Amino acid sequence: MRSVRQQIVEALRERETATVQELAEAVGVTPMSVRYHLQGLEAEGLVARAGQVRLGQAGRPRLLYALTLQERAAVRLDYRSLLAAILEEARALFGDEELRPWLLAAAARRAAPLAEGLAHVPLDQRLREVAGLLSRQGHLAHWHEGEGGMALHCYNCPYHPLPQTYPVLCQMDAAFISALLGWPVEQVEAIPHLDGRCTFRLVDTSGNASLQPGGP
């Protein structure tokens, strides 16, 4: 029989990030029990806090938990060496000037079929869906609304350390996120710059009038 801790780890493998309440519902125990086991998993280096999420307009933000990079690496295949080889070959074929539009076009093609399903969804729901998608791709993402506006925070770089050699990968992610949201974004923090996370902030193009969580 699987222990509660094993079930929590498996739940986090499936959904990338989760709140205490979500884990309690997934595992079938009380939130107090989940908190107790999360403390043990954090001490063992298996689980880490991955930001906060606000559910609704009232109440305090809830902590998000995720498996640590080391724990994910134990089961996640690492394609960075393959990506590095592809980028090196593409750079040799196209040169640096052509590599950027090639990757940005690839980001747009990837985003197009996914963006169709989000086009008529409220902005806060779009942000939540995009954060979930990015997390499933290894970014450990969540969205946040603060004094600086609305933003997506990514606490892992699945390409690391390649952006140090190919910074266009960060631009590719920004283009992908912007296309999914249907909203321009700017990257204001980057893991390769030792900021601890990558942050993509939604650009206010309308004088704050429509940049609201429930907006279009």
C-alpha cells in the first residue's frame, strides 16, 4: 500500500504544482495531514514551494508546491543535449540573424492551435491555463497579480544552461506566451541572469482599462 507521502509525490508528478487543498483532495486526507507530510518532503529535498496563487477575489493567496528539480530529473527525460545539437546545426545553416525569426516562427506555430481554445476565455483563466501548460513543459509556472500588474513566473528553465549561449530561447518563450494569451508580454526577470526565476509581465496597452483579471 502506498504511503501518503508517495501519493503526494505522485499527485505532484501529474499536476506539476498544487495547493495543500488540492493535494488533500487528490490523496484523500485532511489538509493538516498534507501539511505535515509536505514538511517532511521539503526536509528531504523532494518538494519545494513554487509560488502562490489567489483563488477568487477574497482571501489570502495559497502556497503552491512542486517537486524539486532533482526529483523531477529522476523520471523526466533530458532533451537539452539534443536541443543544443539542433540549435548548433541551425546556427551553422542559417546564421544568428536567421536563427531568431526561425525560432519565433516555430513558437507561433506551436501556439496557434492552443490559442484557439483560449481566445474567448477570460484573461485570468487564460493565465491559469497557460501557467499549467508551461508547468507541464517543465517551467514550474504560476501567474500572479501585484502592484506591477499581471505576470507569469517560471521557477525552472527546462533549457538551462542553453539560454546563456542562445538567449533567443527566452525570446521564443515570450513569443509563445504572448501568442497563447493573445496579449503582449515582456520578460523582466530571467534565470540565466541569476534572478531566480523568469518573469513575463503583461504589457498594459490600454491605460489599465482592460488589464483586469476578468477582462477580455
